[in-house]
Amino acid sequence: MSRTSTPGASRTTRTTTSTRTTTHPRRRGRALAATLAGLALTAVTATVTVTAGPAGPASAAPVHEDRTPQGRTLGDLAARHDLAIGTAVDPAALTDPRYRSIASTEFTSVTAENAMKWEVTEPVRGTYDWSAAERFMAFAERNDQKVRGHVLVWNNQLPAWLTEGVASGAIDRAELRGILKKHVQDTVRHFKGRVWQWDVVNEAVTDSYDAVDGRIGYKGFWAEQLGPGYVADAFRWAREADPKALLFYNDYNIDAFGDGGPLDKTAFVYRMVKRLRENGVPIDGVGSQAHLSTRYGNYSAFQIADTLERFAGLGVATALTEVDVRNLLPAEATSDALNPLLQAQAFDYSALLTGCLTSRHCISYTVWGFDDNHSWTNTWDFGSGPGREALAAIYDTGYQPKPAYRALQADLAYSAPPLVQRRIPQRPTP
Ligand code: XIL
């Protein structure tokens, strides 16, 4: 594929910043491999001419483009597989030029971290505020990035007028259903034709640890108020509003199947999606959030591939939608304590990507924030106290690539047929 056919060719101008090497012992193996790869690939190293942007001088300046794998962006390396590499974006952070530069060059897809959530888009009943979402969309469109719309129906980050109205009895069940339909359809129509994948329903089911009566079931505000039928309704409403967007169910802890019993969340979601498909509900994809932690054993690439393939067997696309791998912060941030964590983290990022690459229906791999400054893990409480499990991203706080970033580059560069093939194009179910 020719370089110029890649959308957003300006991505190539940043490559020199990601070629930094380190003499740290932990990198020696990779550095050697990279050097060998560099030797093998010198034939494709080229000097290209990049036309200066609006702010630059009128004359074209020659720029040395590093075509070795470690000199190429994740999005560029993944294009060969037809895989989109995404990140969650916080529009407020785009004012930081370093954040903005990486967000616009490394990734071929973006998700609004919070800007499309209901509490943000309709803080006052009947009065929409699309300003943050539109700032995000403008950024995506300027950079030719595909958009994952997040999120239409979720139990969290709902506007107070809605939850309080229901709690006080001012909004009854029939009215609530109408409010939900309006929210789904107004939002989808507002962005019609501009969103590639929508997370239509998010986190609808329990985990093994909060299962009621010893079995996984539907949980939270919407199931309590409307019953589980709201899931099918939401997909039908979204399809009416945009026939072309891919419609996803999105959840966490569905990265691998368990024993198939009543506490197996992945199996529950699998059966839910199977039933929805059998009933003609227009669901096109399953998103596995993949919020992992090096505290747990986690998964091999084989388990991830198997899970994604089993979902694909239902006729749906899959995506890894919110990947991050947090670390329980050590008492002291010494290199002895941190290096094993960074290596374990790289392994998990890599297992997820390899699993996705191996399944031809897995169409995107999105990280939930790309740097350790802007990760939700910095403040979230995962059970060990707020911010105690963090350092979850692929760039450090100084925007330097971590071992996880290098592992993703290597996976994308060194994967090839027959075991890794191009993605199969996914079409919305009517
Ligand atoms: C998180 C955001 O990253 C935080 O900034 C916000 O405070 C809470 O929500 N699953 C999801 C995401 O689907 O929307 C969540 O995002 C993370 C878990």
C-alpha cells in the first residue's frame, strides 16, 4: 500500500520523536532486535518531501522518514492489517501541544472519554450542549480519524434531572422509556454519518462478585426501571436513527470465557448477543473494554483470540474498546520495583493486540487514554483506594513510549499471514 494513500499523511512528520533509544538494561534485548530489524529494513528507509502545513513556510522541506518498525506510528503499522488503533480523548487536554500531537498522529480512531455522555450532552432537560462533543468531532475529522461513539445507554454519568426525577416519582416508567428513546435517537441523529461504531448499551450485566442469587444477571438503573427489554429497544432505536453506523454492546470482564456456568459473565453476554441476533435485533458488534491490571494473572493471546472468534461466530464484529493495564503502585518507585510491572504490563497489552490481530472480525484496538498523565486510573478506586492502581498507559508522564508501546509496535510490524490476515469488512445489520 502506498504511503500517500494513507489518510492524514502528516502523521509521518512526527516519527523522529518516537525513535528515542535507551541504554537501560531492560531494553537491551529489544534494542538488539530493533537494530537487526533496522538493518533488514534499511532498503525501505526513504527521504520524503512533506509539504509544509498552513503555519509553515511555503517551500517544501525534505524530512527524513524512519521506516523501521520502531519509527512508525501504531496507526500506520496497523493499517496493513486494516485494523484501527484508537485512543480515548479528553477535549480539554488537546490544548497541550504534546498531547495533541500524539493524539493526532499515532491513532486512526478516537473515542470521546466523557464528552458524549448524557450528563454532558443534556445537563438540563431539553437543552442539549454538544460543544465538548463537537470539539472532539472537529479534532477527529481534521485528522481523518474514525469515531467510536460512546455511549448511548449506561447506568453511570446520567444527568441529575433524570435520576432525581425517577427517584422522586416525578418521572414514571412510561415517560422514562420515551425519554430514553429520545436521548438515543437525538444523539445518534445529531452525529449521523460521522460515527463508525456506537456503544449503544454499556455494562448492562453484573460481575461474578456482585451477582445476585449466585448468577450473573442484568444490573443497574435501566434494568431496574424498564426491565432487560431496554437492551433490544435501544439497538432498534439507534438503527432507525442511523442505518449505517455499527452498533455495539460494550462491557468489561468479558475478555475470556469461564466455565460456562451461572457466574461466567462472558458466557452470559454471549448468550444475550446470540438471543438478540436470533430475534432480529440490529446488533453488529461486541466491544470488550479490557481494563486489566498486572495484579491479576490475566490472559494469553490464545484466550483473547478464542473469545473474539466465538463472538464473531454469532455474526458480529468485535473490538477492544478501552484497553489499559494498571499496576498496583509499589511502596517506592524504584526501578527494581517498576521494571517487572512495566514488563508485565507490556505482556498484557500485547496479548490483547495479538488476540485481536488473529481474529479477522476484530476491527479496532482502542486504548483508554494513551499517557500516564491523562488516565482515569489516576483517580479511580479499583478496590485498593483512589489512584492506588495506575501507570496504566502506553506512554509515561513525560510522553515517552513505555515498553508496552514498543510491544504493540513489534506485534503490528511482525504479524503476517497466514496466521494474521486483513480484517473482514463489517456491514451494519438492517
Ligand atoms: C471513565 C472516564 O475515563 C472517567 O474520566 C470518568 O470519570 C468515569 O468514566 N467504562 C466506560 C468508560 O465505559 O466510559 C469509563 O470512563 C471507564 C469504564
